[in-house]
Amino acid sequence: MNINPIPIVAIDGTSSSGKGTIASLLAKKLGYHYLNSGALYRLSAHLAIINNIDITDHTEDNLNKVVSLIIEESAHVTFIEKQVIYRGVDIWPILTSQEAGNNAALISFYPPLRYAIRDFQRGRIVSPGLVAEGRDMATAVFTDAQAKIYLDASVEARATRRLKDEERRNSGKTYEMLCEELRKRDETDKGHEVGALKLAEDAFFIDTSNMTIEEVLSDCLEWCKQKGIDI
């Protein structure tokens, strides 16, 4: 397999496993650009909803409206660490909710949407390098990545992390509700025919359940170093 001459670190993982936090920190440490792939699907669902497109209607004509919308609007999206700037407004707080993730899962299976977003993602490969995180970064989008990483954690650990965010939002969601949502999300993410979440054969697997952010970041940096990336 050919490795891209521009260094790419591709990070996949389950929802709330820490991949967003780690990818952002890793990009900052390496001085690379950062791409939150999941935010693109969440953005697609968000744009569909605010434009009165029914994301539960999975007819081809309706889903193609979502594809056209994200193609038209992708030029107005910028990623800056923990921000997603859309037309000058940071909509990161909206996109990081569990509801936004669940909405994204309703449309992210659609091949034309994945291909349109893939073109956007590949266009972000620029010097000095890129750290991209999502569901199929290492297995489909950036198979030419220099370093591939897969993060996972127990449902219980992930629900505990997610609960803190939901409490800040006063969403009313309980730990039990979040555990159930995450189980369903895992099943959905791993069951797609296109873009399924799975471990790449050459990826470094990390169970983050009982690890601190600093420990996970340290392991990721060591792996990148082993793969020839300058630290």
C-alpha cells in the first residue's frame, strides 16, 4: 500500500471513546491540520433539518437533497480544534450533542453522501500534515495514512463521559439512557454496508476506558513516532 507523501494520522473509534479530543490534541502537538469527520455528517443532518428536509425519509430523491446541500455548503465550513465554523458561526455546541450524533447516523449510511464528504475530506490533505478522526478514516477515506489508530472504551465508561456533557446542557438524559443510546449507536455504526466502523488491520488499538487523556495522547505520539512521523 502506498503511503501519502503528506503525513496523515487516521483515527477511528466508537462514539465518546475520546477520538475527537485526542485527534485535536495530536494535531496541535504535531502542528498538523485537524479534520473532524463525524462533524461533517452531523453538519449534514443539521443542515437538512434547518432546511426542512426529513432525515427519516430514506427515499433516494430526499437523500440526494442532503447530498446537494452539503456539497453547496462545504466551502463555508472551517475546523478549528474544538470549533466548527459555519458561515461565521461556531456550531460546535450543537453538533456535539448525542442527538446530533443520532441524527447523523440516520443519513451517514447513504453512499452518495459518503462519497461527497469523502471528496471534501481528501481535499484537506495539505502540508505539513493532517490528523483526521471519524468512523472509516483508516479503512476507507485515508487508507494511505502513515499512522492509523483505533480508540474504544466500554459503554459504561463512555456513558459516564457523555453524561458530564449532557448535564452541562441540562438535557435531562440519565446514565442509563446514554448507555442504551451508545449501544444502539455502536450497532448502527458497525452494521453499515458502506463506511462501517471496524478496526483496520494495521491500526494501533487503544482501550481508553481506564486511561487519562494524557496517557492516551502519549501512546498515540509513541505510535506516530514508530511509524516515522516527526514528533
